[in-house]
Amino acid sequence: MSVFQNRLMTAAALGLACVAAGACTPLRSHQGYIIDADLVNSVQPGVDNRASVLQVLGKPSFTSQFNQGDWYYISRDARNYAFNNPKVRDQTTIRISFDPRGVVTGIAKGDQSQVASINPSNKSTPTLGRKRGFFDELFGNIGTVGAIGGQGGQGGSRDEP
């Protein structure tokens, strides 16, 4: 091999190693509200109202449906490798409570420990009734095509004189 071919193969191997190492880099993502601590600290209970909070913090991530209409600002940072599901690394929730007149009564901050983790059961919803196996599903309609009350045979709708 010539010196040129040797250097070319070394460069190609080095480039392939860099690409392979880059595939192991975690992907970082941010979802939701971008929290500015100075702006959040500027909201004062008893002083600010809905309009001033809207001007300072902007539109909330969501609002409460049941009590006086608390506003929630949610920020979440996550990471994942390649095609794996993202794992939450940090989550901050800011809840701003209002009285019936719309004046701020309190500000509460929460973290990831308050998030409920729900594990679905086998990714299917249990139902009442008969469980059918693979072959029941595959061959279950054999013989029912011309049955009474079915679409075939005499159960169909015809215009008869």
C-alpha cells in the first residue's frame, strides 16, 4: 500500500469512529414554559391580578377547571438516546391561585416528585365478554354467512312483490 492509501484508510476509519461516537450522544429537549425566575418572583400575592400576571408571565400552560381558575405554568427537560423514549430529567410547575375577584392569593412551585407515574396494563383495556383466541378470530365467521339474521341467504333486504 502506498502512503496515500494508508492515510486515506486512516482518515476513513477516524471519520467512521466520529460518526459512531456521535450516535451515542443524548438528545436534549425542552417542553413547555421557559421559566424566568425574576419574572416569577415579580408576581406578588395581594398586589397582582389576572391581567398583570398575563402581561408578566404570558399565557399559562393550562388552567384549572374546578376552583377559582388557578393558572399552571409547566416546564420540562428530557433526554433520550437514539430511538428510546425520552426520560424526564427535570420538571417545574408553578401554580398561581386567584380569589373570586381575580387577585393573586398565592404562588406555589412544584417539582418532578409530584408527577404521578401511570403504567398501563398490557397496553389494552380489559372488557367484559368472551375472550377470543387467534384461531377464533381467523376462522370465527365460517358458517355464519348464510345464517338467519345475517346479510346473506334469506336475511337480506329485497324488494319482493
